[in-house]
Amino acid sequence: MHIAWLGKKSPFCGNVTYGREVTNALLERGYRVTFLHFAQTREETHSDRRQPERRQPDRSDEVPLPFLFKSQILTIPSLKSGKLLTEALERLQPDLVHASLTLSPLDFRLPEICAELNIPLVATFHPAFDRRVRSLTSGTQHLTYQLYAPCLAHYDRVIVFSDLQRDLLSKLGVPASTLVVIPNGVDTRRYSPGPSAVKADLYARRLFVYQGRISPEKNVEALLRGWRQAEMGPNCKLAIVGGGPLEASLKRFYDDDDILWLGYLASEQRRIDILRAADGFILPSFVEGLSLSLLEAMACGSACIATDAGADGEVLAEGAGIVLDTQRVSSQLQTILPILRDHPEITQLLGQKARERVLQRYTLKDNISALETMYNQVTAEQRLMCGQRA
């Protein structure tokens, strides 16, 4: 089967990781994948310095689409991109288009384009959300869902990561038959417990980690404030892995010796080594979808602490981790962190439970199998419709 994948390769974000992991897994299972993404030149498709090093299997092609603006959150295509996309799909004649939606105006044109070409269309809808509108950020995210719902109703299938997302879009008018819950999945062969020299490298007896964007919706300042208030001592370190618009200002204010600003790490193996060394992984977000960083930490056996934003609370429910209220992150961490510092048996047990939860529900292998089943259903429906028209 030939899949035309429309997504992002830069700048680095969860959407980029999702597209890379899924398309690589599809290629390994024998699919042909053409990756259509926003790039100014064909050379740019092969020169993204922010991409983690991963071997791309064969049977993969790339088609660049021009854009006017591109960020981690929003993409504005050029006026020619819709025509070029249509021409590319007409030339390629894929069996199915899978759009990992990039919050682009082109997302709204895809149903019409694919309908004209008789190509079935699947979307993965990524925008983060909070189950309750408790802040300006979460309110903005709900507006995104309201904006997209009428368009998503015209896709053949819409993949979401949790029952919460499905229920929200269903209430907004997307047909229940269109919505499919396929959670993010982790390659548990790569992301697994194992030896790591990171603690020695960082001079840490106990190591806690945040990994992700440093931006308002991630609520990193609440984590930093809670860490400082907990007074963890010189032998405990908090590693901040990632970059973003708030990085410079937060670094200036939280320049404590026990807070390590490691920046964006392109090396996937280095990130895995950090997660393997971590006694605890902390995700303080206001809004989330289903955090792949959280699942990666769980797969590596880290004790995980996350807010109940998006589906993250669902992932850690029933003892797989510690769930925080998004509005009381600092005060809760002030209490929880010293307990985890002084009782390594607790972090060890939580890490084991986290790994077990991922193996039960969130493996990339099961994710791709569910995706294959859905692809076969959608293409079969398309063939039946074409036969009825004939």
C-alpha cells in the first residue's frame, strides 16, 4: 500500500516525532511512503539540522511544499502549495492520504482535494487540550477544536489519542464513526531501562528531568518554582532538556547550581540515557494531547509525575504515576519531591509500574497494527463507493 503522508519535519515538536516514528514503522512493514511537508527547497528536505539521527528505510520519497511561515505551532502555506499538493497527489496516485495536521489553512482544503481525486483521507489531530477550561491557554485550545470540528467531519477518519479527545470532538459535531482512538506509541525496544552514566556526568545522586518545549503552555516555571521551594539539596539535580521562547528568561531567573539547562539535544541516544538515569520525570503542562515525552520516560522506567492535562492523567491513573492539578503544580511538587528524594524505593516502584503501563497500552507496535487495520477499512470503503458509482 502506498501512503502519502502530509506532515512536518521541522521545526522540532511532537508532530515531527510522531510523523518520523510512524512513517519509519510503516516503511519497516513494507509500505511505500511519500512524505509531503513544508520546505522552501528540495535540498531543505534533507538538511534539517534539528532532526534526531535515525536511519530512513528505503521505499520513502519526499515532496517539498512551499510556505510563507512555519513554527512549532502554526504553518502558513504559500498560495501555490494547494495546487502543487494536488498535482503531486494526482501524479503519485497513493492508496491513501494521511495528514498529521499542522494547524495550516491547507488542512481545511484537504477533504475537497482528496474527494476530487477519489483518494481516501485520514487525519491525526494533535492539538493539546485540557479537560476543563481553566486558563487562557486551555481556552484557546478549545477554540482550536471548535474551529476544526466542521472540517474534520469531512475526513474519512480522524485519529485522536484518547477517549477524552474523541468525546470532545463528538460533542462538537464530528461523527462518532469518523473518530478513532489510537494512542501515541513508543518503541519499547529502544526506550527501555538500562545502564547510564548520566548521573556521574552531571554529579547527581538523585536526578529529576523535564523534557519538552519551554513555552507558556508547558508551565515550566511552576516546576522550577516548586523545585526551588522543595530545597532538594546540592546532590539532587533537575535537568531541563529542550528549548523554546521562555528558555532565556527562565534561565536568567533560575540559575541555581542544582538546575541544569541542557538545551535541545539532537541525539536520541543521549535523551534515552538521560531518561534511564532519571529518578523522576516531571511534566507540569497546562494543556497536552498525549505526551510522547511522558511515554518515553515511562518506557525507560522513570517514576513519572504529570498534570491531568489532556490524556496524561489517564495514562498515569491507577498507580502508574503521580497526577498533579494544573493549578497547584508548585505547591504539590514542594511536598512530593522531598519524599521521592528520601525514598528511592518509591521511585523504583513507580518506574516499574510506568514501564508496565506502556507495555500494556502504549507500544508503537500495537499503534501501527491499529493503524494498518484502519487503513484497510478506509481503502475498502473507498473501493466499494467507487464500485457503486460505476
